[in-house]
Amino acid sequence: MTHRKLIPTFIACALLIASIAHAELKVGDTAPQLHVQKWLNGQPVEKFEDGKVYVIECWATWCGPCVAAIPHVSELQTKYKDKGLVVIGLNVWEGNPPKVEQFVQKMGDKMNYVVAIDEGGREGQSAVAWLKAAGVQGIPTSFVVDQKGKIAWFGHPMEMEPVLEQVLAGDFDAVAHAKQQEQVEALGQQLNAAAQAGDWDKALKIVDELAKLSPMMATRMSVIRFHILLQEKHDYDAAYKHAGQLLEGSAKDEPAALNEMAWAILAADGVEKRDLPLAQKLAGRANELTEGKQPQVLDTLAKAHFEQGRVDEAIKLMTTAVNLADGDLKSQLEATLEEYKAAKK
């Protein structure tokens, strides 16, 4: 089977939030310079011009959630282009320009914004100046740069549109946002402490507080609630009820979140009761949203079918996934495909 490392999302989130409190680069600071080895897709951006709003979208070809977010980021570029938005897809933590160029070329119009390859390979200068300086430990991460060249916000690209609208309209309250971030950071530290102590009831309360405090984080916090219920408290009925509500509610149009929950149901260690039909529904919706073109999502959906004994359908889906993938992911999917074929014999 394909092996994906299931990161303990709730702990990762808490650590991320807590790390921001000690970061060098914060909201309100002047945006750092971009260090670019090569520009792809459109005109190079040599400097941030006054009056324009920029999104620096940090991504990599190997990052499934990054790839899953590309259609949404492209939609934002199209939707707000006439209001002065410039999106720059900053490829980081990769160090393989030919692979990136091939990926961008293959995406075509589905990646309709400027793309820049970080200078300096896997430990690139832009990654250090932006991600490391901001205390960010994972991607995808988007930075919103306002009309004065200041960092207005940074976080997951699927959560940035409300802030982006305010920044473009000139209505963004940076002071209020900074105060809110201080509260988020404090709660993040508490969440980290609760997770480290194994106090999952307290962790759930903090997750709910974070969701109320920051509506942009509400769906992410809801997914974390699911992980805690499923993988830590082993309250399967509550976990699956919650996932079903997310499927019908706030996560219904978020393929990355849906796929993440489906894979956890199918493959997370220590889960003794797996709701395979629910995993199939979650992955099926994610596949619908990504138009059947995301190999990671197809991998999840194939596994859901395979675990329910529908080997032929699993083989069909995995074959498509293999044809869409490249690099290490392709090799992993090919191995899984062979296992599915062997199971049919």
C-alpha cells in the first residue's frame, strides 16, 4: 500500500501557532525581498509596487495539499485581478527546477499566476526570509502583502479570501488582527501543552475556542477536532458523526480537508473501527472537486474501494493516479497498483 506519513495534525497546528509567537517576521512588518532563481508563468516581479496587493503562495510539487490548493489560488487570481491582485507561486523546499518547470507547463491554464523558483535549492533564500523568519514549519502557506508592502496576513491558502477581500478594499484592520493573533498564539501554546500532556478533553475545548476566535480557522479546527476524536480519544461514533457534518457543511468544498479525513479513517494507526463507506464518501467528494485529476485523492478513493472488496474499481482508480503522478509519488502508487492487481489473482 501507499505509505503516507500521518502527521498528528493537532500537535503540528499547536506547534505552528506557538512558533509564530517567537517569529522574526510578523504581521505589519515590511515584506522581505524575493530571491528567485527563475521566473515562470508571466512577468517577473522585481519589487512590490505601491497600490498593488500580492499573495506569495509557498508551495512544492511534492506537497499534496499545495497541489490541491492550486485551483483555489488560481480562482482568486482571476476573481481579483482587476482589483490589483498579483499572485506569485513561490516554489520552495524543492531544489529541482526542471521538475517544477515540467509541472507548471503540465498545469497550463489551471495555474494562471506567476511562478517563481526559490534561489538556493532546498534551503532557499526566500524560504529562509519568509517561512523560517515567520516561524512557519509547513506548506502550503500564503502571505498577503498589502498596498504599502506590509505583511497583512499569512496562513493556509484555503483560509485567506476573507482577509484578501478586506485588504483589497482597504478595510483591513491590522491592529485588530494583530490583537487577535496574540490571542490565537496564546491558545496555540495551551493547545500544545494539552496535547503533550495527553489531556484531549482540554485540547478539544481549546480547539473550539480557536474556531470561535478566528472564523478563518474554523474549518481547520473542525478537522483537528475530528483527528482528536478518532486517533486520540477513539470516540469513533463522535468522530464519524463530526466528519459527516463537515462533509455536508464547512468542508464540503475543501478537497484537501476531505481527503485528509478520509485517509485518516483508512490508514491511521490504532483505529479499531473504520467507517469505510464514510471514507469513500469523503474521498469521492474530494475527487469530484478536483475533477479526478489529483493522484493523492485518487489514491485515497482507490483504497476506500479496495478495503471494501471492490478490487476492480480500486485498480481502475489507481491506474489513473499512476498516469497523473510523477517522481517518488508515481513510484509509490505503482507499487500500490501492483499490490491491488496481485490481490485479484
